[in-house]
Amino acid sequence: MHLLVVEDDARLSRLLKRLLTQDRHVVETAFNAAEGLEVASDLELDAVILDVGLPDKSGFDVARTLRKGGSQVPILMLTARDSVSDRVEGLDAGADDYLVKPFAYEELLARLRALGRRPPSRKSTALKAGPIELDETTRRVTVSGKPVDLSQREFSILECLLRRPGQVLSRDQLLDYAWPYGVALTPNTVEAYIHLLRDKLGNEAAGHVETVRGVGYRLREA
Ligand code: CA
């Protein structure tokens, strides 16, 4: 995802940028509200991670300004207090979700993934590779136009691969994506699901889900 982190705490900002970049996100940073608004209006972002307590204006103001300007970018608010009034104000201001500091990085990732699954209306929601088409809004998958019935996990694994065409994804990355709440599973589980997935996709489409020996899986586009 292409992300913007608006956070004046330089240490936290650096840490988030490092971790999110390791997880293959593209991360922009802004350290106050004005900068955040500028970056958000210049770039096509997939989500904004927005701190409430900023030096010039509050994160609530930033969210309100973005929404007033017609932006539908998903916003994840970071708040220092878990109070009902903060939550309500954040959601009223146009935030999609919020996270209370201090938070576990894994939880931030899970929230981002959830936001990523709610595609903004300006974007096409179909992911394609060869005969495979996956619609993230309706959660329907077709191969050469014929519907394929996938379980939730199979769908998530395919979605994860389709979102990063040509990129090798490790079993751990797929596990993390399809089972965001860290259920204790082994990478063998992923292998089993890939097997099921290929089976359901059928011969022609299955060839697009490639095994990269000793590393993981890759989606072949053409
Ligand atoms: Ca702050």
C-alpha cells in the first residue's frame, strides 16, 4: 500500500516507516497537519495513518479537511486516550478506524489490511491475472468468466498474491495476511491452502500461482 504517516513524534514516525517499509509498503511521512494535508492532496494514497495530537492542528481537523475536500482515502487515527468522546469525534471527522497508543505493530498491520479491503470508490476493485479475476468489493472470483467458490482463507491468499503480481511472497507473509490475528499455524498450512486454491482455480489458472522453491509463491501476471 502507498501510505502516509502523519505523526509529530519523530521516533514513532521513524519506527513506523521502517517497519512498514520492511513489510513492502511505500511510506510517506509528515510531521504536522499542514504538511500532512499537502502530501495527501498531492498523492494517490491507499491509507493515511493520522495522529490526533499534532503541533499545528489536531488530527481530527486534518480528517475533516480531507473529507471536506472530497478525499475518500481510508484514515486510521492514532489516539493517546481511549475515551469515547475521542473515538466519536474521530469517526465524526471522517476517520475509518482508530488505534489507541501504545499499540502493537501487528494490530496496526491488521487494521491497515482491513482498511485496504474497503476499496475507495474511485478505484476499480477488480484484480486480474490471466483468466483470473477477483473483485474485492463483492468478494467474487471468476476464471475465464466462470465463478469459482473459494473459502475465506483461499480468497485472502489469492487476493494477497494478486495485489503483488510478480513478487515472491513467503509462506509467513501469506499466513500473516490471511490469518491477521496470529492464530498459531505453521507454514505448511499455507501449502495446503495453495493446493486447494490451485485445485479450485482449475488447470489453466492454477499455473499463474507459481511455487518459488524454498521461498514461497508468486503470481504470474500474463
Ligand atoms: Ca503527537
